Amino acid sequence: MRPIRLEMEAFGPYDRKTVIDFDRLGSGLFLVTGETGSGKTMIFDAMTYALFGVTSGGRRGPETLHSDFVDGKPYVVFEFAHDGDEYRVERSPPYMAVGRNGAMTRRNPTSELYRNGQCLCSKNTDVDKAMEDILGMDSDQWNQISMIAQGEFMKLLDAKSADRSEILGRLFGTGAFTSMQNRLMEMYDEKKTELESRRKELEAEAANAEWSTSIPPETAVLEDVVAALRSQDESDRLLQPSLSQKADDAFREYEEAQRRATLAENDSRDFNELERARERLERIKERDEEMRRKSDLAALVTRSAEVLAVRNERDLYARMLEESQGKLDKSNAELTDLTAEIEALRPEEEAVPKNQKTLEELGKEEGRLSDRLEASRIATRTRDELDKERDAIASADASIQSIAADIVAADERLKEISESVASLTESSSGIDACRKDIDIIGPRIAENEAGQEEVSREARLTAEAESLRNRLKAQEWEYRTLEGEKADAYSRIRLSKAGALAANLEEGKPCPVCGSVHHPAPASIPERVPTDEDLRILEERVNQAKAGADATLNEISSKSGMAEGIRSSMVRKVDVPWREMNEHLAKEHSRLLEEKGRRAADLERMTADEESLKALKVELSELASRREMLVKRQKDAEDDKQEAERLASGLEERLKSSLEKSGGEEEDVIKERLETNRGSQEALRAHIADVTGKMSDLSERRAAVTQAISSESDNLQTCQANLKAKAEQTASMLSKIGLNESDLDELKGYDATALQNQVRSHETEKAGAAGEISMLEGRLEGKTVPDMESIRAAADESLAVMRSTQDEKKALENRISRNKTVLENLERGMPDLERLRSEAEDLRMLSDAANGRVQGSSKVPFDQYIQTVYFDSILKMANVRLGEMSDGRYELVRRTEGDKKSQSALDLEVMDNYTGLRRNVRSLSGGESFKTALSLALGLSDMVQYTSGGLRVETLFIDEGFGSLDSDSLEQAIGVLERLSEGDIMVGVISHVDLFKERLGKKICVTKKKNGGSTAEVIID
């Protein structure tokens, strides 16, 4: 990376725009000089912030970069060349500014990165990542390789071993080894946990075993438990056949005892049943006489049932005769009463014609009163209607005046709206043209955005191709390295063959290759000669490396071709040089958006005017309709007034006529006389109706009673005849069966069917008992009553023996089955347990070795061991320059006495070649310390370059520290820096030392201004 141009404004002490042209400085050594606090270091801070978003050395935060002398936006623009491309990075740090409301507001940082004039990215994180990818280093490596900041010299020299380890680990990426160490430790812990878990599982499985006698102790190892289980399983299986035979014999004896007990139970039950059947038959026979009497009674009850039915009919006719006589007596009494009531009502019936004549006269008078009342009511209604019409005439006059005023107001509003409509019609006339403009701009914006997307895609493709080029460099380096290893391998094979021939050479005898008889320096066989397998593997690695590089090259070609296609297409389409494409598209996009927004605002205004115009037209139409309606209402009101006047005249005539017909009498008086008349008529009508109704009702009732007496007399005679016939039939039937009526009443309580059923049930029960006795006697013929107590005891004993042997057999089978499962699980698990033990031990050894825990060996972890290798290389590179600056007196060495302690693996000492003794670096003087620290810093820079994939450093900046050197040491340091700047390398030094000012003709002079700000300019002497 070579600086081209640096621009700053409102940045630190640089309040005004300040530009530093590094191209004028060219290569070689140059000086940055100025007063203390003028802003020399800020130049390097600005470059570092532009590249990585942080300051050199990390002493200042981005928030402190805003100038205290101005309120404007701080920014830095840094242009540099790298790998044939020119880059421009623009950054603005965060700062506080006055907001719209007058309060201080924080402005966020911004970043933009351009390559060859094309924007690559514009987000802070994207720019940070892109810079690391482009330069191949991060800010920490930059500060060690190219920007050795103030105070960084002594940091690495004076650091403790642990701090130095952290610095080296961050620079050389040994964190992967640290992660490996931690992962190995985690893997060992995980495997140990898995081993313990598996062991506990197997111990839990072993605890499920069932033992016959002795149980292994809890401390017994699993192998002993397995052996004991195998031994017991063998003895259990030998015992199993005899125990099975014993159980089978006991089962057969149990079955025989059960069979005998079952037969004895059946016989005993039959003997008991026979005894109970005989007893039951005797009890049944004891009821034979009772059943005979019930049979005779049932026959007598059956014969008496017919007599009883006839007697019931006789009794029914007797009751009917009694009821008929009672009804006849009651009807005769009622007939006498009705005749007396009719005679008493006779005078009132004779007065009915006179009352009807009086009623006719009252009706005529009612008609006359009704006519007078109606005339009075018409007069009242006419008077009310006349008042309403007079009110209507007054209301019509008021409406006519109000409508006339509304018509005048409507005419004025119509004139006003007509003027507004004319104005808005002219304003909204361009709305179609505005919409057309917006429709045209939309596709142009989309086309512009598509072009910007193509530019972004070209940037991504170019960045990806650049990243692939970096990968290709590493792959080519790997390929060349493997080719070298391959050539070395074949060389070793050739040397081994030559050594094999040389081993048989004898002095004085000719060599089979060159023919010489003298062999002063015979070839020897190398310590390690590659085998054919080694060569095959190496050949495969070479081929793989070449294939990987070829694939990467093809991918680079593809992406570069795609990017070039995009550039060519866009240049043809837009007709703008590619370097100006992104800026042109952005400006055009802004212009189109602005034009679209302006036309959209016009459209919105015109649309609003159009809506207003529509509303006014609607109002205009409605107002015209309303005026027509008002005119119509005015005419209607005048017509209503004329009609009301005409009706009022007619009502006055009708009122006069009605008053004459009513005789001038008041309506209430007429109504009272009319109500009295109607009351008299109602009372007279009610009296006539009452007399007529009563007389009619009494006559009808007397006729009905007379008819009932005649009918009931006939019914009485019929009942008397039927009663006599049934009484004679009952007496005749009783005489035939030899019973009287009291006997008949007694037999009435018996049920012949129930008695007959009892007799039949008795006979059936007796026959069943006799049959059962016969059956049981046949079954038990020749048998005796069994002794059930002794038979049951024998069966219980055989059952106990059978259960005991079965339990013993089952227990043995269960033990064999359980132990078989346990043994199989243990035998399956033991190899797994052994495997886990072996893997855990391997991981323990690896973890101990990686983390420096192996007993009797170095305690240095693997990551620190790698760091010591890097550190030794750094010291070798540093000692080259330290030897020059100290005339060969001093040499940096790593302390080795404490190598077995990780705390001191990276401790430094200095070898004093004048005394041959090692010294602590803190024993050096100030000037010696600076030279040593500078040598160490330059050595570290060289080593970081070497390990960064061949990264080439074209620029180096060193900040302060030379003031502690004497003149000779200063000359030596300048000589080292001048040699360092040879080969087209730019080296910048910040220093107050006069010798630098005298020796160096290229300078950046920083000057404080009176107002507190600073300026910087390039001076070439």
C-alpha cells in the first residue's frame, strides 16, 4: 500500500481543509516535523482511521477526532495505490452538531470506499471488512507492520511474557492452537464423563444380577462380576433338569389328589341331597288332606258363581226402582212451585203494551234532541276550522316573505360559485399532462436503479475476483512449496542410491559410476529417504494444489469476464465513461426522484383543485335546483293563501246556519236532556224484556217438568216388573244347590282357579320329590359316605408340595434368564468400556501434551510453543538491525532457563557480546532501549509481512522516540532506516531531532495557527 493523497477538515487540530500530497515525497525517508501538540501524530491517526475506522495505537476514540476549533462536519479522505489499483476511502467520525430544535444531536459515522473511481461499499462495517481484505491485514497488524505508533516501541520490549503472548497470538493467529488446546481439554472431559457414565450404567446393570449364595462385594471390578456370573450360570443350568423333573412329579401327584377329592365331593353332595329329598317328600305328604278339602271347595265355588250373578242383577233392579221413585217425587214438587211463580208474574205481563207505547214517545223525543245536538256540534267544529283557516292565511303571508329572501340569497351564491368554477377549471386543465409525465419518469427510475444494481454487482464480482487473486497467490505459493518438496524428495532418493553405491567402494578399486580408484568424499545416505508411498502422497498433493490453483484461476477469469461484460454493457447503454458511471447514475437517480416528487406535488395540487371543482359543480347544481324549488314554494304559498280565504268565507256561512238550527241552546244542556231521555228508554226496555223473559222461562220449565213426570212414571213400572222376575229366579237356583243367601255371601270371597292351582302345584311337587329320590338312590347304589376331612387334607398337602417345587423351579428359571440378560449386556458393554478407557487415555495424553501438563517435560502450552518459534524468528530479524545500531555489541535472546514454565517462555534477555553475559532488557540505558525496541519492532514488522501470505510493505511510519539517542546511535538509526527505505519503500519519521531535519530534505511541516488550529504542507529541499 502506497499513500497518494490525504485530505482532512475539522479533523483534530486541522480546522480547515488540509491536503498532503504523498506523491511529491516519492520513495525513501521523509520527516514529519512541527511543534509539540501541533498535530503531527494526527496525520498518521487520520490515515489509520481512514483505513480501519480506529486511530493509530488506539489512544484516541473516534468521538475525540472532531476539531475543537470549528463546528463543521469532520472528515478524512485518503487515496492510496495497492496491487495496481487506486483506492479512495472517505470517512466521517461521529460528532455532535446543532439539530433543528437547537439542541445538540449526535451524528453517526459514515464511510465510503472507491476503487478506480467506482464505489465498492458505503456501510461502516462493509468498508472495514473490505479494507482488511484488500490490504490483507487488520488494524493490529497495520500498527505492527506499517504504523509503529508512539509508545508502541517499548510495549513489546518491556511486556511480561503473558502480555507478549497475547500480542503475538493476535498478530500470528495462534488462537486456533489455543482453541485446539481448549477443545482437546473439553474432549477429554467429555470422554471422561462418557466413560464414567458408561461405567455406572454397567455397574447398575451388574446390580440387577441375582445371586444364589454369595454376592460379590461392591468394590469388585466388573471383570470379576462377569466371571462370577458365568460360574453361577453354569451351576444353575446343571441344577435345572433335576429340579424340573421334581416339579413335574409333584404336579402329577397334585392332579391325582385333586381328582380323588372331586369324586368324593360329588358323592358327599349326592348323599346330602338324598337326605334332603326324603325329608321334603314327608313334608309334602303331610298337606294331602288340606289339598283334598281345597279341591271340594273349588267345585262348590264354581257352582255358586251362576247364582251369584243372577242375585246381583236382582239387587241392581232394586236400586234402580228406589232411584226412579225419588226422581218422580222431586218432579211433582217442582211442578207445584213453577205454577205459583207464573201466577204471581201475570199482572206485570198484562202492563207490557202500555210500557211499549211510552217507549215510542221517548224515541221520537230522542230524535229531535239528537238533531239539535248535531247542529250545535257542527257550529263548534265550524268555528274551530274558521280559526285554523285564518291562522293559515297569516302563516302563508310569513312564508311568502321568507321564501322571497331565500331566493335573493341563492342568486348571490350562484354568482359566487360560477366565478370559482371558472377559476378552478383553468387550474386543473394540466392534470392529464402531469400524470403522463409521472408515468414516463417511473420506468426511467426503475431503469436507473437496475443500472445501479448492475454497478453494485460489478463491484461485487470485482471484489470477489480480487479475493480469489489473493487465494491464488497462496495456492501458487503452496504449489511451488510442494514442487520444492517433491524435487527435494527425488534428490534424497538419488542421494540414497549414490550412498548405497558408495557404501561398497574400496580404495584402489574403480567406482562403477565415474571409474575413479580414489574416493576422498564418498556419498552418504541421507537420514530420511522418502518411500514410494511418500512420493505417491506428495505427487497427489502437488496435483491437488495445481488443480486448486487452476480452478481458482478459472473462477477469476469467469468473474472478471462477467464484470467486464457489465462495464461494457453499461458504458454502451448510458454513454458515460465507467469511472464516472456510479456518480452519473446517482445524480440522475436524484434528479429523477426530484422531478417525480415535483410532478407528484403538482398532481396532488391539481387533483385537489379538481375535487374542489367537482364539489362546486355539485353545489351549483343543487343550488339551482333549490332556487327552482323556492320559486315553486312561493307560488304554492300564494295558492294556499287564496284557498284559505275561500274556505274561511264558506265556514262563516255554515256557522250562521248551524246556530239557527240549534235554537241557540248550549251543547251541554242538549246533551244532558238527551242522556236523561236515553236512560228512561233503557230502563223501560229492560223492564219489558225482564218480564217477558221470566214468563217465557217459567212456561218452558213447567212444560219440561210435566214431560219428565210422565217419562219417569213409565220407568218405575218397568223396574218393578224386572225386580220381581230376578227375585224369583234367585230363590229357585239356591234351592237347587242347597244353599241359602248367607252361604252364597261366604263363598263369594273364594277364587276357584287359585284353589285348583294350589292343588295341582302340590301334586307336581310331590311327584318331583319322589323322582329325585329314585334318581339319587340309583346313583349311590353300592357306595358309602366318604371321609371328606382326610381326603381334603391329602389334596392340600399335594398342592403345597407342587407349589413349592414350582416356585423353586420358576425362581431358578428367572435367575438364569435375568443373569443371562445381565451377562449379555455386560459382555456387550465391556469392550465399549475398554474402548472409552483407551480413548479417554489418548485424549488425556494429547490434552496434557497440548496444554503443557506432561510430567517431567516442558510446561509450555502448544500455542506458546508456536509463539516461541515465531518469536525466535522475530529476534533473528531484529538482531540484524540491532547489530548495526549497536556495532555488534547487543543481541536479543529468549530466556531458556525457564522453558519448562509457561509463564516465562517468552521472556527476553539481551546478550552483551562485549562481556559474554546475558542481561535483563530493563538494564539497558534509554538510548540502548530505544535502539533495541526499534530493532524488535522492525523485526516484528518483517515477520508479520513474511507470515501474511507474502504481503509486501511499501510504506512504514515511525512515531517519535529518537530524542534519547546520542549522535553516533542516531547516525546508525538513520542508516538503518535509509537502508530500509531502499527498494521503492516510503519511510516516514516523526521527530524533533535536529539531525533528522538536517539530513532529510523531504518533509511534512506542521504549523500551529494563532487561532489554535494547524496546517500541514509538503516541503522538498
